[in-house]
Amino acid sequence: MNQIIFKTTVTKWAVIAMVLLQGIMNGHSAMGQDGRLGKEQMEKLSHWVGEWEGSGWQMEPSGKRVEFNVKESVQSKLNDFVLIVEGKGKSQSNNELGHDAMGMIYYNLDNNRYEFHSATVQGMVTLAEAKIDEKGNFIWGFEVPQGKIQFTITLTEDTWVEKGAFSPDGSTWYPTMEMNLKKIK
């Protein structure tokens, strides 16, 4: 009886080892992580790293324009494979926190594109496709049931201008927000 249990246990471990070895040999990790990140592409965003402050405005669903002060912090992580972006914005009229979000930007080699994975304090999450256009602008966006939302970020060494827009049809765009920041460190 002990021999049968021993053989069964050895057989189970041999199967597990073969599956793990096959995964490693196929270029996939044993932990199920099979995406690859692009470090060279992330170098194009290296000037984002730092602390940024400024102001802006956004349109509420009611159509009211709200002005805010905002701080954005950008850090390079994981040996420069990703950027972590954290933003907090407060209303200029009552100093209430209105914008509280965090995102991770990386270049997905397998999909041949930048991806921006973001989350908000309201519990919303988005995985957006992104690109750098011919002018060097970082454009990211996503679809919503009513149409599309798109953000365009223009950065120099010390200025960050971000504009948001909504389109119900993909061709006509309506401004939804804008912020203008200066790099403080």
C-alpha cells in the first residue's frame, strides 16, 4: 500500500515539474505572467518623472465648469519599466478633494503599444491604450457607452498641459478638462 501511495505522489510531482519546465522553456513564467515590457520605449517618457503643480478646470456632468488646483507625482519604478502617476486635485472654490487617481504606464511589447492602467478613489478602473503622436504628445483614451474619452498630454522639461475631450461619434470632440502644470522638482 505504501508503495502505491509513493508511486502516486512521485507521479504527481513529476507531472507538476514537467508543466513548470514546459512553461519556462516556452518563455512563460511559472507564475502565469507572459506579457513583456519595453524599457527602450519608456525612455521617451523619462522626463515625466518629478513633482508637478498647477491648476485647471473640468466640466461636471451637469455642465458646470469647476476650477481646481492639482498636484501630480510621477515616479519611475521596476528598473524604469513603468511609470507610476498619482494625482490629487482640489476645488478652488471650497478646497474639497475632487480628483484622486493613480495610474501605471508601461509599454506592452506583445501588444506593441503603451498602456495606461488607472484607478480612482471612486473605485473606477480603466485600462487604456496610449500612443505618442508625431508631435510627441502622449494620447490615451477609452470607450464609454456614450462614445469615447481621450486625453492629450503635452510635456516639456518643465511644463505639463493635459486636455481631455469627449466624442459621441469619434469625429466631433467636446472639451471636458484642461490642466496646466509646472515641474517643481
